[in-house]
Amino acid sequence: MKLTPPQTLEAIATIIDCRYLGKPDFPITGMNEIHKVEAGDLVFVDHPKYYEKALQSAATTVLINQEVECQDGKSLIFSEDPFRDYNILTRHFSPFELSISAHGKQVQIGANTHVHQSAVIGNYVTIGNNCIIHPGVVINDHATIGNNCIIHANTVIGGDAFYYKRRAEGFDKMHTCGEVIIEDDVEIGALCTIDRGVSGDTRIGRGSKLDNQVHVGHDTVIGERCLFAAQVGIAGCVVIGNQVTLWGQVGIPSDRKLADGTVVLGQSGVLGDTEAGKTYFGSPAEEARVKWRELSLVRRLPEVFEKLGLK
């Protein structure tokens, strides 16, 4: 999430009433998660496992619950609860805005685009030219749809991220303030759900096609000309390359990377990163030729047991 106008270290620290280390006028131009940050961004970290990753990341301001030294060119904000204070900041700069009409404010719809009267369009939404938005579609705030896109009935674009912190009293929800960006020539089937980024973008690349009942989690980036069959489930923060094919009911957990040209056969669970151009099968998924060989050997186990006199 970009901050417009940019903020200073002192101003940000004042909002959350926290002590800081760095020049008061040190610039903060955005806020983002660890896997999305760039220079000028603020990132939060609240677990020792990720301290070093956050401190060494591209982010130039770190909201942290540990006393550490400030590196050159960076600033620190010390917080007892970085998750809570990050939420305070995102709500401050990107508050929830209730839309009380079928079309929210600052909606732009391109030429020759047809939006069914039952579709609901949130605030700050842009839809390109020559698109078809079918009945019951919901496009929530801060979504951008490219040209020549088709979104089928009852699909929801821009739902909240499934991101919670476990606390003694229950689950603390992370405020969602990112965007969904759908590039040109994308078709999305019926009953799909595409979640917004937490504070970055969820993106579907040009020419990609999604079948019915596909879920794409927050901050996932899908490349160009991908093909996903029905009931594919993709968790948050997944990076999928170009021309990737996922057949029916494939599941992918968070923080995985699928290389260009990957093919995953139906009902597979991809628990690791993939290599370019290879086909995978099984749960946990492995290269298909290896998995088929394993299954062939498993079928022979009764024969082997019989020969060994084992029951």
C-alpha cells in the first residue's frame, strides 16, 4: 500500500504512540508485507524467526518488538505489539468505506463493457473496455479489471485476506487494504473467490483462464496464460509463473512458487516449489513419472507379501 502523501517516521510513530530510532523526517512511502516490500516501505515483524529477514529486507522502516541496532539507511519503530499497531496504521490510511449503492464512488467502466444490473461494484474500481460482468458478481473496493475480461455469475473479487493472529482470547483479524489486479483477456468462471492482498496486490496475469469454483488467496501472483480447472484452491502469497496448468481440485499452500510451464494433475497437493516445464501428481505432489512408478510398486505389495509369507 502506497502512502499518499508520503509520511515521516515521526508522524507514523506518533499515530501508534511508539518510540522510534532514526531521523524524525525519515520518509515512509508505503506499507507492505515481508514478501512484497520495497525501498520506502514499512514492514512489521513480531516473531524472532523472522527478525533477520525483516531487517535485511528491502523495507527501510521496520516495526518490531525487539531492541535491535538500526542499520544505515533504515529506521526502526519499537512496539509491544507490531501486529496490532500495523493494523492501526492500515486502518488509519485505508479505512473501511461502506458502499450503500450498487456502484460505489470513483467507479470507472470502459467502453462496450456490459455489467449486469444485479452486479455490485465497490469503491475505487476500474473496469476496462469490452468486458462482461455476469449476474451476481461482486467486485469489492480497490479492484482493477483489464480489457476484454469475462467474470461469470456469483464470483467475488476482492474479499478480505484470510489472515489472523492467534491470541489467548481468539483470533485477531488482519485489516485488508490491498488490491486485486486482473489483467487483459482474463476469464473467471462462476462462484470463484479472489481475495485482496493484505497491503499489496493479488494479481492475475494477461490471458489466464479460471474455471468455476476456483479460490485465489491474498497476495498471490498468477502469471500470463495460465489455465486452472474447477475447484483449484490456492492459498495466500503463492507465486505462479506463466503458462501453468492446474487441473481439478489441485491444492497449493502458502508461500510456494510454481515455475513457468508447470502442469499439476488433478487432486494433487503441491507442498513444495516446482521446476519449469515439469508435470506433477499426487499428495504430496512429485514429478508425475516418479509418482506413477511408486503407485505401480505399491500395487505389487500384496504379491511381495505373499511370496515372503507375510500376512
